[in-house]
Amino acid sequence: MTDNAPDTGTEDLLVDLADGVLTITFNRPAARNAMTWDMYMGLAEACEEADSDAAVRVMVLRGAGDRAFVAGTDIAQFTDFDGPAGVAYEHRISEVLSRLRAVDVPVIAAIDGYCVGGGLGIAACADLRVASPTSRFGVPIARTLGNCLSGDTLSLLIELLGRGRVVDMLLRARFIEADEAHTAGFLGLVTADVDAAAAEWAETLKGHAPLTMWSVKEVVRRLSANGGSIDDTDVIERIYGSEDFHNAVGAFIAKTPYEWTGR
């Protein structure tokens, strides 16, 4: 995949690389962008593309239309489910979300409309989130399907939104508005022009040190997975031993510009 490459992906999941930004569009607006198995797998494949192409500096996730980011998993996918199938499903979703969290470059979720169920899980895996004032967030499974969340997804939501709020949202099948999500720290910005804000953030991130941003993501991910006690020696060694660090120090002292290489 090269910069300014033609669109890839599928009809329901559009993947486009332009000027260093890999944009993933969940493209089922008539179904509020509800996720199918193929879309989940396509998202995982897009993560692989992001990490294998040096031209990718930022990933942006967005939903087609103005009704939803992602309104959960398509209910048709649950037909004829039983207990073992449910376990397999949650494991597969956890694997996709874990892969999204592990993407090397910063991930921005641009949310306009409903961000529900699996969509909330996807947004939670992004590093930065911006949403429109009319966006709503929730997992109303207690009054809809009667299914459950995996421990991995629940843990991540608790980390980002707080235990009390998440339990309240789940037990009462309550949606929260964008303002509450912003107050909770889940959103970095609430704005009417979500795409413009995401583009501005992406442009800013493209000018920052790739390895430093990777180290932030990696250490935060490890802290989340290990309850605050981690061995980060390899991360620190990679950063301080990098060409970027040594060259940037020289450039800073010399008061000259430096273009980050990610090496």
C-alpha cells in the first residue's frame, strides 16, 4: 500500500490512504453502520496494513452518514447462536479490538451519531475521540438482546468511563450524551464539524515523533493489561537508541528543524 493509493477494503468497509492518513469508513448507513463478521475481519486487516506501510502516519475511524458511527453488531449475525458460539464470538471480537489497540500509529475515532455496543468498543480502542453534539453512547443489551460483554471490553470501558457510570449504563440500558462522555474524559472534543476536527488532529499528529507516540500507546496498553505494573525496558531502550532521538537532540540544540523518520 502506498501513499495516495486507491481505495481498498470492501463495499461495507472502505479503506483509503491519502497524505499519510489511513481512513476506515464503516459504510452501511442504512443499517446505522452495524458491523458484520466481514467488517470486523476487514478492520483487523486494515490494522495490518497500517503497521506494514511506512506511509501510514495516522488512522481515522468514521461512520458513513450522520446517523451513526457504529450501531453495534448486526443482529442477523446472532441467528442460531448457542453458548459455545457466544464464547467464540466474544473471543473473535476481543481479538479484533486488541489488534486495533495495538496499531503502531495514533488512531482517531470521528463519531457522528450513535456509538453503540460493538461500536462503543471500537471507539474505546482509539487513542483520541471526537464527536458531534448529537452523538449518543451506550450498550443497551439489558433491554434488547439480553447478551453480555466480554471481560476485556468491559474492563476497557470501565477504564475510560469509570466503574460506576459503566455499571449504571449497562444495568439501566442507559445512553449517555456527548457532553457527559466529554466530561467523563472519553471524548477529547465535542464539535459540530467532526470530520474537520479529525483532519486537524491528524495533521498535527503527522508532525510529531512516530516513535514517541508509539511508546505512549504501547506503555499505556501494557499498563491497562497488567494493572499498572510492567516491564518497559524494551520500549525505553528503543526510544533512546533511535535515530530520531539522537538527531532531534542535535537539531534542538542547533535550533534547526528536524523531520521525523520513525527510526
